[in-house]
Amino acid sequence: MAEEKLDRRKKYTRMVLKESLIKLLKEKQISDITVKEICSLADVNRSTFYAHYLDLYDLLAKTEEEVLDDMQSYFGQHDFNKDEESIQMTEKLLDYVMANKEIVQILLHENADPNFQKRVMKIAREYLKASWKLTQGHEKNISHYASVFIIGGGLQMVKEWMDDDLMLSTKEMAGLINNIANHGLSAVK
């Protein structure tokens, strides 16, 4: 029972520290945030912070890893070559983005780590390229550039969708992203 209580306390402490970081990242860049500010906002002392994280960048990295791990689990569940599964996977990813809009939007913002967006793109590109290689035998360069274009465009669409306060449903947005990825701009006529 005591161990369960400790685990709950650890989870709670990490959650409030993460939430405090996200709140501060809305206002300023990571380099302008201090541990003291995070602790004050989270209502924990500095020694508690350092019991969980090495520094601000460790807190940011662990927060990013949680999101990336969640996203990666969606990619592994579906086959990009099957339209229905591709749309389902995209819709599930967008459901995740919708449920975690604040944190995803902040992590993709310039105040956070600029490499986060690159890491998201790299994960998505690897799944897309692996799927293509299995069935279509694209040359490495062609699949690389095509995946950069598709994933980069899709990611920008998702960022705009979040900025527009999720005006389209996840189903509509997933269909739009997949149609453009599969058929180009002729899909939106």
C-alpha cells in the first residue's frame, strides 16, 4: 500500500511539473525558463524537482519522449498501403492530438525544442518508407523525398488544424490528409 501511494505521488509530481513547463512554454522560450519558476508554479520545492529530473531540458526531453512513444504506437498498428487502415491510423493519431492538443501544440511551437518536430517527422517517415519498400520497391532517394514532402505537409496541416481550433473533425481531417497524400492537390478540387 505504501509503495502504491509513493507511485501515485511520483506520478502526480511529474504531472504538475510537466504541466508547469507547458504553461511556461506558452509564454516564453525554454532557455528563458528557470527551475525556480517551474517549482513555484507546480508548488514543489527544488529538491523535489531534482529528485525527478536533471534539469529543465531533461523534463522537456522526457515530456517529448512520452508524446513520441504514444505516436509511435499508432504508427505500428496499421499498414500505410491499405487506404482504410491508413485513414484509421491518421484518424487515431488526430484523436490523440485532439486529446493532447495543448501539449502537442506547445511541443511543436518554436518556444520548445526545435528538434521535436524533426523527430516526429523522422518517426513518421520511417514507417511510411518501410511500408513503401515492402510493396512498391521505391528507390531510396525517391521514397525519402516523397516521404519528406508527405509527412512535412501533413504535419503542417495538423499544426494549422490545431491553430484553427480543430475546425474539422478528426475523420474529415484524416480523409483530407490521406487524399492529398495519395492523390495530390487534385483530391481537393
